[in-house]
Amino acid sequence: MDDRQMIPHPILTESRQLAPNQILITYDQPTDLASATTISNYWIRSNMTKPTGIADVGMGEALTRANAIRPEMGMITPTDNSRMRFIMRFRVNATMGVLYVVLPCFVNLEGRTGYMGENWGPFSRNMFIGM
């Protein structure tokens, strides 16, 4: 177990497509809004060799700052005051039939900063098929 896993952090519990260009994401605990609404703290992987639709990384690519979602690709906003539910909106639509995986990193708990790891776990329902 490394130091990142010792720092308390929110875990993505679910991602669900709401519309062709919108994804609802839900965390298990209230988040720090600044880190949760920074779109470059998110990656979306597709099952295609090259990213397609809303994806920014393909299946074989490592997550790097250079291939994170960029502000010109979309934005993320809270859906309510819970600090746990957010909607990602993209300028393009998800491709129908493609598998997408939402991969958030660096999202802190409410009132905290400094977490530098992944925000998904083995029980995260962070995959969906584009509709």
C-alpha cells in the first residue's frame, strides 16, 4: 500500500450517460469543489484503439496530464449542493455502441487538498456503453 492509498479520498461510485453529450458521475463522499470541477482531473477511456467521441484516451494509453480532458472538450458542474453529484457536458456526442470508462484522479474530500491518486476502485461502476 502506497502513501496515496492512506490519504482519505472520495471514490467514484457510478457514471451514467444522461444524454448523447452528458454523463452523471457520483462520488461516495462530499468532494472539494475546486478539484471535482476541474475537467483536467478526468480521463475517459474508450474500447477503441484511438479515442472516439467523448474519449480522450484509447485502451492501450497511459493516463498523463497531456491526454486529460481539456476545457475546450467539455466541462463539469455540480448537479446539487451535495458535492457528490456532477454532470460532465461535452462539445461532441458519445459514439453509440462504444464502451467508455470514466477515470477521475486528484479529486479531494471536502475541506482537503493534496490528494494525487486515482478516484475509482474495484466497486466503481464507472463504465457505460455510448447511446
